[in-house]
Amino acid sequence: MNKRIKVLVTASIVSTFVIPASYASGIATSNEKYVNNKIELSAKNAAKEKVEEIKGKKDKKESKNEKNKKHLENMTSTILKRLEGIEKETLKIEEQINSYFETGMSAPESEDEANSEEQADGAEEAAGNEEVVESPGEDNNETVSDTETIEASTGTENQSVTNDTDAEEVGQDKLIDEEETTEEVTEELGDTEELEEAEEISEEDKEELEEIEEEFEEEDNSRYNSFYGKLNAQLNKLNSVTNKLDALSNKYSDDNEGLQSAYDKIEEMKAKIDQLINSVDEKQGEIVKHLRENKNKKVLEQKEDVEENKTWQITFSRELDSETVNGENIVVSDAEGNIAVVDLNYDSENKQVIIECKEGFEPGKTYYLNISTNVKSAEGNNLSEAIEMGFTVK
């Protein structure tokens, strides 16, 4: 009896142990919140990452824009300095042109005028000429044997054209001017180190600027011995700058306002150079035509294998009127009629005219040295005949 009751009590206790519904519901709610929180956190993280990604792209774009802006500024600055250098060099060439052609001399005399004057003075001067004319190497045969000597007898004077490789340095003022021009152009170009001190430059920009400056330096190192060649070289430099501007304009099509001033400057300079070329063509054309087409000139033997840096000396037996020693009366020109830019210096003590081409004569080309009858002695007597001597550079 007691045993049965015990069993029933136990069974009763077991059967009444039930999990409350509220507790089960709480567990479910907790799990749901956990899941929801996790989803929400994940969404927030995703949103944050998206924001950071967008911000990163924006920062990257701004950084790229800033880099492009700096690159454009650096390139534009270099190009504008280059244009300043070209402009200064062009002004120097213009000064040389004006100095060479604006000698204050009257128009070249015709051959009839020269012959008429010669006939008027001929009888009076004949005896005197015989007394003063001397052989160029009479007192120094050794010196003459070491040089090329060409004699040309005239009605009033005797002259010799010689090459003297040991001749005294002449025309230093012009040489100094050219060195100053090179220094000015170099200063205008600036250099990468100076730019780096002024502002930060990326390694990529630095390399590009160095390449451009090397290219500009190579262009400046080219030498031309005629005004026509010098001016055309300036046009080539402007074309080179234009190509660089075009590349920048295409790359930065939305921000090329600063480049327009450079384009405008180039057009202005090209117009100026074209004007100078036309002026040179006109001036040298008249001079060369008068000298080369003179049928009464005396043509001396052609010289071959002449050195590029050949210095010519013209020795006269009488003192000259230094005003007649100028670029109109003594001219070196190439076969195309372009006058070579030479220094003409008169040494009154030795009665010599020294002709020197600082840039050197171009290898393989033929040149003509012409002496006009407008060259006069100190007494005012003209040469009796014009002289021409051709020479080919080896």
C-alpha cells in the first residue's frame, strides 16, 4: 500500500515539471534580437565600407586632379620660360641683322660709275701705285709658304687673301654677346633643382621636365652661320613648343585656359620671325646679286678642302677707309645666296681685313668670298675691279 502511494507521488511530481511558455518565448525573442542585431551590424559595416569606398574614390580623384593640376602648372611654366628665352634670342638676332646691314653706306655703285672714277684717277695714281705695291711675302718667304696666298692686282692697290690659323683673336665683343645670349636662355629655362626648391615635384614630373630641358638645350647648341639659318632655327624651336602645347591641350582639354596665352605668344613670335626672314631675303638678295652677277669681276682659283673654322685675311698695300669695310662691300655667301654671318675687322696698322665666321662654315658646302669695288683707300680711291673667290669646306 505504501509502496504504491510512493510511486504515484513520484509520477505526479514528474508530470507537473513543465517549461513555462514565457521562458521559451523569451529565448526565441533573444535569438531573434541577436540575429537582427547581427544583420543590422553587418548592414552598418557594409554601409560604412561603402561610404569609405566612395570617400576613398573621391580622395583619389581629388589627389589625381591635384597631381594633374600641378603637372599642368609645371609644364606650362617651363614652356612659358622657353618662349621667353626664344624671344630674347630672336631680339639678339634682330640686333645682329640691323648692325650687319645698316652700315650707313650708299647704294652700291654701278660698274660704269666705278670704271669712270678709276679712269679719272688712273693716270695720276699710276706712278704712285708702282712705288707702293709689294709682294705679300717679300720679307717673309717662310710665312707665305705656310699659308695659302692669292694675289689680285687692282688699279689702285695690291691685295692678298691669306689664311692665318694663328691670327690674332678678333670680334671678341660678338663672341661675348653670344655667350651672354646662351647664359640668358639657360637662365630662362631654369633647372629642375630650382623648381624643386620652389615647390614639390613628383618624380614623374621631374623626369619629364629634365627630358624637355635636355631637348631644349640640344636645340640651343645647334649653330647656324647665316641669318636665314638662325631665324629658321627659331621657327623650329617654336614648332617644338607648339607640339608640347598640343599634347598638354589634348590631355587637359577641360583646363587649358592657361595654355592659350602660350599659343598667342607663339603666333606673335612667328609673325615677327617671318617678317625678319623677308627683310633678310630682300637685303641680302640685293647685295649678293650685285656682287655675284658682276661680269667684270676677277674670279680667283677655287679653293678646296677648306677648314670649317678658316680665318681669311685680306692684306692691302695701302690704308683703307674703314667705313668701307662692311657687310655690303665684303661678303661671304653660300651657293643659295644666303650671307654667312662673319666678323669683319680692320687692322689699320697691318692694313688687313680679317674675316672670321664664329659658328664655322658648314662642311661640304661651297661659299663665295666677294669684294666690291666700293672698298676704298684712305685717299678715297676705289678698287679697280671686284674680286670673287669660291671655296669648298671639307
